[in-house]
Amino acid sequence: MPAQTRRQLAAPPARYRRSPGLVMHWAGSELVCTDCVSGRRFAVSPEALSVLVRLDGGTSAAAIAAAHPEIGGLAAIDDLLAQLVRAKVIAPGVNGAWPWTTWMPEAAFFHFGTKATRFPADPRQHDRELRAKAVDSPPPAPVKAIAGRATTLPAAGDLGGLTRVLRERRTWRNFSAAKVGLPEMATLLQTTFGVQRWGTVKGQGRVVLKTSPSAGARHPIEAYLLAANVKGLSAGIYHYDSARHRLVALKRKMSKGLLVRVLANQQYFADAAAIVIMSAVFARSMWKYPSSRAYRAILIDAGHLGQTFCLAATALGLAPFSTMAFREHEVDSVLGIDGVSEGAMYVVGVGTRAAGHEGRPGRIATRGTT
């Protein structure tokens, strides 16, 4: 017998493990499996389900065939395993580490299941669809009123400049060609994302304090600046070093076309001076909070920072905006992050105010203000 054949016969049988990110649910009469790791979604046959159940810590085809003769023997098992490998639902090996195991299944299913949203080529298409929908199905009331004994409150007190900024803050979609100055950009970044001071949690180490709160002082959010029209700063993509208050160039090309593309075809943001993409380093929160509920805190953290950014920009007389409409996979790629240990969460941006739009800064050609 040739030596190579003897080695093949002596080799241990291949073992397979299922993806650690599988979540299953019923869609009508069909069992559907979503793989949070790959983002794939597919129907699961009874045979495939029988195999997946056994692939916990690494199982051989022979062991599966012995346990499930009804599937059709080793050849049928090998064929089924090959299909599952091609679909990236299973992989050879015994163990497969995945950072999101801590927050499986609830947070992982939501986070990865909503990454690949489809956006229309023309954002105004959605407005047209909503106008048509409102004819037969009006939107819910924007406020809630409850019957009962009520106490009339005195008028709100004046908070000085803060009151003005809060009331003046709007979403801008109309910008002038003037550049935002580097000093203003630096103020926005430091005020919103910069480390204001350091603290220490006994037995846990140092933590940072910023102008916005963060659950457990974990501050998972990082900021990346895509600068297109900032005076004194070369157009490009930068990471904001929040501890040292500096921008680190990522040496990636920057253009108006890139802005529009990553912002899901929102052409009205093409003239913005810059956008800031907020990403989350998930391990910072996972380390302290093993419950998947902590994912909510990351979303809220991003919201706090978004409001701070927009208020600071308003105080500077600039034109801020925020949006959740962006292509996450492309944004992750542009920033050079993997989308798993660190992923894009929210986008804010800023420009200079276009004259004549103060009363309707968020107006889109066929739509009113926001």
C-alpha cells in the first residue's frame, strides 16, 4: 500500500461544527435559519436540521450517518455536509470563536439581521409611497392626550443660550459652498467625542468621561471623520483620537460621490462639509454587561452623541444633520473595520447654512421640513 494512501487511512475523520450565529424561526410553514455570522438566510429541511443539531462541538460525517440512517447513509450525509459548507452554515473544525456569542441570540439577530437594508435609488420614492399610504391609512397621532384631572404648568424658564440652541436645532439638507473651518470642526469633535477627563473604577481600571453619558462609563463609540470641504484639512478619511484630540489619516480616497453612496443615495448631503460615522467597539460593553439587553445602551449612547453633535453645530451657526440611512457593509469597508468586533452605528454631518433656507432647512424638493 502506498505511503500516501496509508496516511489518508490513518488520518482522523473530518469533523464539522455549525456556525455559532444561527437563529431559527418559522415563516408560515417553513423553518427559516438566519446565520448572523454570514448574514445568510435560508429554509431548513428536516434532514439539514437533524444534522445541524448534532454539530455542536465538532462531529464527523460517520457519527451523523450512524445516528441518522433515515437520511440515506454516509454518501448522503457527505453530500448534505458539502451543501452546508458551501452555504457557510457549517465549517470544518471543532471550535469556532465568535465575539457575539455573549449577546446571542437577541442582540446578534437584530444587529446583523438589519445590516443589509435595501434603500431606493431615489430617496424621494419613499416619500411618494408614504403619501399614497396616508390616503387610506393615516399615520398615528404625533402626541398622546389622556383624559383626567390635569395641572396646568407654568411656562418653561429661560436657560439662556441653551434654550436658543435647543429650539434652533434642525436637520439641514441645504448647504452653501463655504467651507467649515478646522477650528469649528475641532470644536465639534472635542465637545462631542473627546475625553473630558479620566476616572477610575475600583478593581476595573481607568474609564473616560465625556460630555454625554454612557452605560457603565464604557463609551463604546468611536468617531471617523469623512472630510470633504473643511478649510485647513485635506479631503480624506480620518479616525478621531478622542484621548489625544487629533485626527489620524486612514489614507483612503474621499469624494462627494463616496458621501452619497455610503449615505444611501441621499443626494442632498453631497454638499455637506463632512460627516462623522460613529462605530461601536462592542467588546467594551460586552466586557461589563453579558446580557444582550446592553445592546440597547449602545444605540442610546450613539443617540446621545448625535444630539450633542447637532446642538454644538447649531451653537456654532452651522448646519447639522443626522441619519440612520447608510450602507453598513460599505461603511465598514471604507473605514477598514470588520463589522463584527467593531461596526458602524450612526452618522452625523455638518455643513454651512445655505442662504434663504433658515425657515425650511430640511426641505427636499417635493417634501416639507423636518
